[in-house]
Amino acid sequence: MSAQHGRGSGDLLDEVHDRLRDLGALDREPGKRPAQIPGVALIGRPNVGKSSLFNRLLGEERTIVDDRPGTTRDAVDTVVAVDGRAYRFVDTAGLRRKLRRGEPTEYYSTVRTVQAMESAAVALLVVDAAEEVSEQEQKLARQILDAGRGVVLVFNKWDLLDEYRREWVDRERDRLLHFLPDPPVVRTSATTGRGVDKLLPAVDDVLAEWQRRIPTARLNEWLADAVAATAPPLHGGGRCGCATPPRLRWGHRRSACSPPAS
């Protein structure tokens, strides 16, 4: 084949198709979709130990680890089965505060990292516990929330901390990451393996909350209480004149109290 001219690419696709077909149909109940493997992305600044933690979770040297920041350039994902349950872990490139001009490799690494975060169900926000929580970590936490992902806060390199620093970590978390909705906090050491066994239970707890669905009736009750506590804003020069409180209507572009289109 020729990748430049496309010669032979059709034969290659036919071969791939035949080999995939030989794998057979998925073993599942008729009419039931196969369970989707939840994605877990490791997000953080460069050189906070994401790749070391990734290798420790997998139990093998899957990615290159180096003391120099920026070793990981692309998102690397691996499916791992633990106690009969599958997870898709994604090791991502470290996100810097500002991109360096004229470096397309770093730009595309950032793009792939953001894509990996948005396609995952849970993000492990890895923080170097030996350093103060930075503005970049605050920005990453905001991006995770804006993407609607679950989050587990991981303080890595815990073995390098003295007692004084360990007391200050919780204070920094409460002061600088207070906007996170009470995420599970796991203190780990990728070097010694400390706390790594607590990551998967924390991920399972966040997944259970992330996948939980709230009935519309219960959501409307909450909305009614919120409206009763805080009056609706002014609309068209006066307050909304609806006799009934606002309600959610799935499948409609406007709420129940919106005026009809003229």
C-alpha cells in the first residue's frame, strides 16, 4: 500500500473488517445494548506524577516516566478489568498555564487532553501535594466542572511531605478549591503505592453519583422550593404573571411560564 497516494487502503480496510467480524457477536441479552466502559482521565499540570500513577494503576510500565516535565505528549488509554469490572484509564499530557508560541506539538497535546477529559466519565485531578495548589489547578477544576465530569481529587507525592505540610494541604484545598462539590480526596504516592488501592473505590462512588438519574417530579419540587425562596426576576417590565410556578418541560424550548411567541 501507499499511505501518500491511498493505494491499497481499501484492501487494508477489507482485511480489518474481516478480522473484526471473526471476533463474533457480543454476548448479551437480545435487544440490550452492551454496557459502556466508563472512562477515567488523569488530569493535571506537568510533572505531578500522572504517568507514574497511571503505571501503578495498571501494574505495568505503560507510559514513559521522566523527571523532566512534558514527557507525555499524547493521551494514552488502556482498558483494565478489576474484579470483573472494566475501566478505561487515560493518561493525558500535562496542561500548562499558557501555550508556548510556535509549538504545534504542545498545542495538539492540549487539544487531545481536553478531548480525553470531555469523553471520560470521571477525571482524576492529580495535584503535587508538595507544592501549593496553583491557579492552573483551579482552572483545570473549573474545566472539569464545566464539562460535567465527575471528579476525584488526588494529592500525589504524599510520601515527600512532612507533618507541617500535610496540615496545610487540607487548608489550601478548602481555600483554593472550595468550589468543587465535595469531591473524594485520595492521598497517594505513585512511588511507594500508598493510597493507590483507594482510587478505584473513590471512582466507583463518583460514577454511581454521576450516573444517577433524578425523576422530573422530584426536580420540579426542588424548582418550586427554589422559586418560593427567591422570587423570579423581572420580565417585560413586570414580574412573571403565571398563576402556577415554573416547571420543567422536556422536549420544549421554552419553560412553562414563558409567553407564547408572537
